Amino acid sequence: MRALLVNPASPYSFWSFDKICRMSGRRALIPPLGLLTAAALFPGSWQLRLADLNARPITDADWDFADIVLFSGMLLQKKSLLELIAEARRRGKTVAVGGPYVTSLPQEAQEAGADVIVRGEGEDIIPELAADLATGTPKAVYTAGGRPAMTVSPLPRFDLLRLDDYATMSIQTSRGCPHDCEFCDIVNLYGKVPRYKEPQQVIAELDELYRLGWRNEVFFCDDNFIGNKKHARRLLDALIPWMKEHGEPFGFWTQASVDLGQDQELMDRMTAANFSTVFVGVESPDEATLERSHKLQNVKNPLADSLRAINRNGLSIIASFIMGFDGEEAGAGDRIVEFVEDVGLPQAMVNLMQILPNTRLWERMEQEGRLRPGDTCGDTVGLPLNFEPSRSTEELLREYRRTWRMLYDPAAYMGRLERFYTAMRPTRSAMRKGQQGSLTFEPEAAASTGNKKTRHAAPGYDGFRRKNPLRHFYYDARSLALLTWTYGVRSPARGAYWRAVHGVWKQNRSRLVLLFYGMAQGYNTMAYLRALDRKLSRYIDAISREPREDRPAGADH
């Protein structure tokens, strides 16, 4: 059997990171890990080919190759997915569709012409599906009977990728979340009881990426890497010696809850393993809002103190916020900006509430008659709203637009970058040379590898540049020139740019590389915001022109 595995195109969004990808000579941020994992569950006798539309367009040769076309996708990808299903049927292909989108909302894919719907995680389903497809007797729907143990999850088929298409690889070490935030769909998709891979499974995946020649960033795509701190420590204690033995070929980033800032030793273990960045769901600086939405893990300790501790201990932060909560009072955006400035967080992502299918919030909105299911698109940093807010829609959107503008004013952004990276402790190698800093954990405490020559690079930078150094030097130099020209010469914020460079060079020069990484991320976000700002302005103008009696119910609250 010959199967084409297709990852549909994602629309332009905050997570496209298109400018970052171009700066590094890549086509897309991250590969479709779900499809690569599914591919490993099909019989070894099958011929498989991957088509990732976020990296390259699908070709006639791809379509002609396939006896069967297998799709997976998230809600954000639904437009492309539904179009591709129709095209595959037009070409006479058997179509099977799985992934988070059809697990939550299967009907639209069925109506588009899918022959087979796969709902749930694939480890227990795909072997049966493959056998039925081989005999030409597939069922219309396959539904997972439970939550498979991660110990049975196979090594993903990284060999199907064109590695140079991607800025980062991804691996997954856990599924499920013990928390019960009203707006989050992780519990619905993966359950409340977290499941974990064994450390040796994770090391095997890194071995495979290393064998294939990957020398760059790796994203641990767990929803909360430290959800079980005992598991995280076991994994890190396996990662640290592996990284030393292999010359630190990768830089890591992940998602973690804010209580990471309360665990000094765990942060030190993460940086020893070469983690450089964590994505943290802050959601709101308002405790009452967090409590109403059951984000209770964020009110156990002072948010600002936890985030400052993560910063001080060597990890960059992408902080996520949400606007549009029920009961949210006017000025929520201003309070987010004030909080971000006070803590000195450079990277802040502000989501506009999108009600995700089958969450407790979805069910409540449906009961209250406030849900607009036809507008559900999965883009949490965009439009349209798929519910009636508890306050004026126009007021909310104007405030949302203003929040983004204030956060990414170039001078304000450069100022936060300078404060963030001067506050961060130096790298381990710099501290050994006499710069100030403290650690509660040194990698030698985890295991002795006998490799005394390995140096501790700035997280996510030096080590993996030892492969193809000329390529990396070219793209790094080109990016630095672009940033300096854009912000250091042409921008009205050029004074703030040079103050940031000088300040970090003078006070914490081992973090200068991360400062420029932060500038590149800001450059990418500011480009995206120009498109978002235009979209928001059109939407607001349309609302403001509507007669009051024709406005959506939430517009007049």
C-alpha cells in the first residue's frame, strides 16, 4: 500500500514565525509530529510519503503516488483540510482523517467527503485501520476506546522529513493535564491523568534526530513539561549527560506552568540540559479572572515573582495572556501592559478568547445561547469572535488592538529586552570566568560522562552551530544586519536599540546572543501585528457602522 500523509496549510498567524524562518533559511517553523507518529504505526511494508503544505505545496506527483490519503490537522487548519479532502475525492482517492480537529468536530470532514474518521489517539486505532484499509473494508469511524500509555508510542518517522525545511524539530514526552481550566481543550482531547514516555524513549528520539543530521532547536511540545516534576527531573537527568556526550547539538524550548519559578533546582536542571525558552500561560494579572476560569495554579504564588525568578535563572519567557473573559472589566488590556512592563517581559502574546469545542466553557456558552459555532476557527490571536462577550464587543476589540500596539511599540519593546537580559544570570561558562550568578545544581551532579572538553554554551545557540558553521554564520550575519538596519538606523526607536545593545554588552554580555534572538522575535511579531491591526480595524469599523438593533448581542453590554 502507498499512503500519502498530508499536513494541511495553516493560515498566517502569530505562530507562523515566517520572518524568523526566512532569517534562518527555513520554510516552516515546525513539522507535523502527529503525522510522523501515526506513520510509525503503519506496517513497515507500506510505502509512505509526507506532504507538509506549510513547507512546500502538494504536487501532482504526490497525489499520483497515493493509493490512500491520510490527513491530520488542528482546528486552525480546517479551511485547508476541508479543501484538500474535496480535492482528494475528486482525484478518486480513499481519504482517512484524524487529529484534534476531527476528534472534536467530525461532521464537517464527513460532509467534505472523508471516507474514514479517526477520533482520539492513534496508538490503539491505526493498526486496525491499516489492516482494514489493506483489505478494502474500512469503517466510517474509528474511535479510541481509552487513553493509550505513552510507553507504547512509537519512535516518530523523522526520516520522512526534509529536515532543512524546518527551523525546529519537535518531540512529545507526555499527554494530558491534571488542571481543569474552563477554556482549555487539553483535558477533552488527552484526559486529566497525565501519561509519560520513559526517559530512554525520549533519548531514542534524540538519537534518531542526531543520526539524521539535525543540529538545531528541538521543541518539547508537552502542554506542561513540569506537570509532574518527578518525571521532569528523571528526564532532565537523562538529557544532561546525553547532551554533554554529544557536544550539545540541540537547544530546547517547551511549555511550562508558572510555578516553575518556585523551583530553583528544576530551573537549573533545565538550563543545564540546554533549555533556553519556556512558553508560560499567564492568562491574566487579575486574580479574580483567574479564579473564575479555574486557572487556580496561577494564584498559588505571586505571578510577578515567579516570572522574575524564571528570568533570573536563565530562561527566556514567552508569556501568554487572554482578553475577553466573562466578567472582565474595562482596562484589562492596560493592566496586562502594566504587568508586562513591571515584570519586564519582552515577548507577550495576547489572545482574544476563542471558545474551543467541547470545553466546559463551550458547553456553558452553548447553554447560555452565546456561542457562534459557525465562527469557530481556532485562531486565538485573530478573528472572528465565536461567542457573545459579556461586555461591548466594540470596546473589547478597540482595547485589544490598543494593547498590542502598546506592547510592541519598538522603544518599549527594546527597553523590556534590555531589562530582561541584564537581569538574567550569566551563562555557566561566563560564571566560571568570574561573572556573578548562583546555581543550586551543576550538571556534573547528575552524571559523569568523561567528556571534559564540552563547554556550556548560551542555551540554544553555540553547540548546534558546530555543524554547517558557514551556513549558520551567513544567516546569523544577514539577520544581524537586517535588525541593525531596521531598528538601529531607520527606526525612531534607534536610541532604545543601541541602549539595549550597550546595556547588555556592558552588564551581561554572555546574554548578547539571546538579546538579538529577542529582537528577531520582536521583528517577526511586529510584522504580523501590521496585518492583525488592519484586520481588527476593518472588523471594528464594520461593527461601528451597524445600526444598534442589528449588532450582535454582546456589542451593547
